[in-house]
Amino acid sequence: MDHVPVLWTAAYAPRVSPAVRTASRQLLRVRCFLRRLALLDHAGGGGY
């Protein structure tokens, strides 16, 4: 999973409300998914 400092802090800080933690974790998951999707085009093997 990618480390985005602001989202990471909000997702795992003990003093943040549960709603903000949940939303931050979901945003981290979405960002990770989108990054992996974007990197599929750049995989080795010729691209064909």
C-alpha cells in the first residue's frame, strides 16, 4: 500500500474520529487500486 503522509496519519491516528479514519482508509485503498491499474500499462513483456 502506498504511504501518503496525510492520509496515513488520518487513517491510523488514535485521536481521529472513526468516520475520518474509515474514509481515509478507503481513500488509501482507492489510491492503491488506481496506482496498480495505471502501472499495468507499464509492465514488462513488450506490451502486446
